Amino acid sequence: MKTLVILGLVLIAISAQNNYHGNMVLRINLESEKQLEVFEKLENEGVIDVWSEKALIGGYHDVLVTPSNYQEFASKMFNDLKTKYEVIIPNVQTLIDKEQDRQNSLPEFTLNKFLASNDDGMEFFSKYRKPEEFDRFLTGLNQKFPKLTKLFSIGKTGQGKNINCLLISTSEGSNTTKPSIVYNGGQHAREWISPMTNAYLANRMLHEYGKVDLTTKLINSINWYIVPIVNVDGYTYTWSDDRLWRKTRSVNKGSKCVGVDPNRNWDYEWTSGGSSSNPCSESYRGPKPFSEPEVSAIAKLTTSVPNLKAYIDFHSYSQLWMRPWGFSRKVPAGDEAVGIVNDACGKAVYDVHGSKYTTGRIAVTIYEASGSSVDYVFAKTNALSFAVELRDTGRQGFLLDAKNIVPTGEEVFAAAVNVIGSKVIE
Ligand SMILES: *[C@@H]1O[C@H](CO)[C@@H](O)[C@H](O)[C@H]1NC(C)=O
Ligand SMILES: [Zn+2]
């Protein structure tokens, strides 16, 4: 009887989630200005949800289409404009169910086992983790490595939750002559591989301290600030209500649509193109720059740490390692040197598992996007600034099989820690 009641509660919990039965992800090939124009209009109106970092004309665009919007989309894009396409995920709910099965088959993360001295923390990476498991994990790292870490909140979200930062430093960041590095994940809520990758970097660095010479040197010489989840409200919502939620959870005045795209809300070239003024769009830039407390908190961190030398904003998916500018196709001053590091990162990633990450400037690699993190950080601090789109290239997209967590962490570690860390202290 008790089991039945519990089972009943679990079923209610699952059915409270937004259901994606019959939703498809289509890969669209845009070959003309007219096709692009109609496509962008449909995106702006919220008829489709663009999943991939959209390429320019000639590239591909992955979009989620709901059953109720399919007719409108198909009639405009396929019947009228003869746009070429391919179905890449026939039923999104099937992938969500599969992910849920794996999640349910593995235990929740607890502190006790992790705190044992011989535990390497790798169990955390066997599946995706809830917000509270991230809190526990960061607390655990802080307790295991009290001399190497400091755990603090960089500010509150719109719903009043803490945005946690783990500082890895031998001097609690107080030695202001040292260079600093800031890495963050989870601006976009549904990109679950991004917070995990940040956590992987922190966990591995700390467990290698005193054992791997390069890592030890990099921790001794640099203040590493790691913020795995910026948009905590959105991330929480992907666990409770809608696995594919992207934006923050701000209420937009005068609109039934919730949320702002945090990565179009940074206060640099805020409206230069590649963002939307429509609250129902997935790339809604917000009512004003830094309207989102999450965004202003992370931005403030990047400008307040001493000697910021490198910054990465981790996203998924598409396998891209990109640098400024996003808002314009023009080449920033000093781009040649940044480009060399950018290419070295792409090569380092490739050398670990053979994953190809395309490198280049954002506006020419994917499309123009204004008000994004890397443009702001690069403009304000001149630090090496990268926007990274993690695995995969679209077969699973945001519903990336959790088996990818560790290999993604491994390939990114080679670039984000070893290449960039070494560059910063050279
Ligand atoms: C501060 O960091 C610099 C650069 O790593 C180092 O040379 C110096 O000895 C450090 N100062 C203290 C007080 O630890
Ligand atoms: Zn993203």
C-alpha cells in the first residue's frame, strides 16, 4: 500500500512535467534570404524553438516544432518556400523518457561517501544532477579541500536563490598580483552538460593537486573562479516543470511569456542585432541590459576579480569554441593572438577523444548575437574570452546521453585548464 502511494506520487511528479510527445526536431537547410527571413520571423514569434546555434545561410538550423505549430511552419517553410529539411529527432519525448530511465537507475549524490578521503568524486558524473546535488557537491569539495577552496554566493537569482561560486586558490583570492580566471555554465537552463562540465573541471583540478605537476602549478599561480550554474531558477525549472526550458524565470510585464535570454542581456552592444524584443522569443533580450539579477551577478564577478586573464561561458550544443565579437563581423583589436589560443584549444580538445570543435569568431562562425557574455567580458577586461558550445552536433542535442559527461569533461579540461591556464601564466 505504501509503495502504491509512493508510486502514485512519482507518477504525478512525472506527469507534472511538460510533455514533448509528438514534438520533432528538424534540421533545416536555409539556402535563400527569403527562407532566412521567414524562418527568423517564425522564431521571433515563438512558433519554433531554435536548438542549434544557428548557422548563416548555407548552414543548418535545428528547430523544435510542436504538433500544434507544425502546420503553420510546414506550410510556410516547406510548401511555400521548398526549404530542404531532415527529421533528426522524430519524437523528443522518447529521448526525455530514456534520460529519465537512466536518471532513475542511479542513486542520488550524498555527501558522506564523497567526503571519504579515497573518493575521487567521479560518481557525481555518472548522471545529470539536480540543483541541490550541485550544492552538496560544491560543499563537499569545499570541505575536502578547505585550504584550496572558498565557496561563496555571487548574488541572488530573481527567485532569491544563491548563485554559487567555487574559488580554487591557494590564497582565497586575496593575492591580487595573481591572474584570475572565471568559468561559468548554465546561463541557458536546458543545456545540462554545461554545469556538469564546470563541476568536472573543479573536481579534477582539486583531486590532481599535489599529484599532477601542471595542475599543481596552475592552482598555485591562478585564482580559478567556477560558477557551474548561473541561471539557477531556470535550471531548477528544467527539473520540476519543463526539461527544455532555456531562459530565466522573470515575469515579463504585459506578456504571458516568461523569461529573458540571459545571454542576450549583457550590457555591451545590447541591441546590435541577433536578439529579440519579443518576450515570447527564446532570444528575448529583456527590458534593459542587466535586467536579470543572475546576469548582473556574474558580470560583476568578471569585472571585480583581480587581473582577469581568461573567461569561458559554457553552453551546448554544436561543438564550437568561439571568441568575440558576437555583435559584429568586424575583427577586434588583438584578435590574432586570441585566435592562436582559440585554435590551440580546438586542437587540445580533438587530441583527447577526436571530437571536432569548430573555432572562430562568433559572428562569422554562427551568426551575429549581441548582448552576450563574451563580448562584454572581452570589451571590459580584455581577457581571453570564449563561448564554448559543448557536445553533441545534434543527434541528441540538449538530451545528450549522460555517458558523454566524463569524456566531455576530459576533452574540455585539456583546453580550458591546461592550454588556457598555461597561457595565462606564460
Ligand atoms: C602572490 O602571487 C605572486 C604571483 O603568483 C607570487 O609571486 C607572490 O609570492 C604571492 N604573494 C604571496 C604573499 O603569497
Ligand atoms: Zn546556450
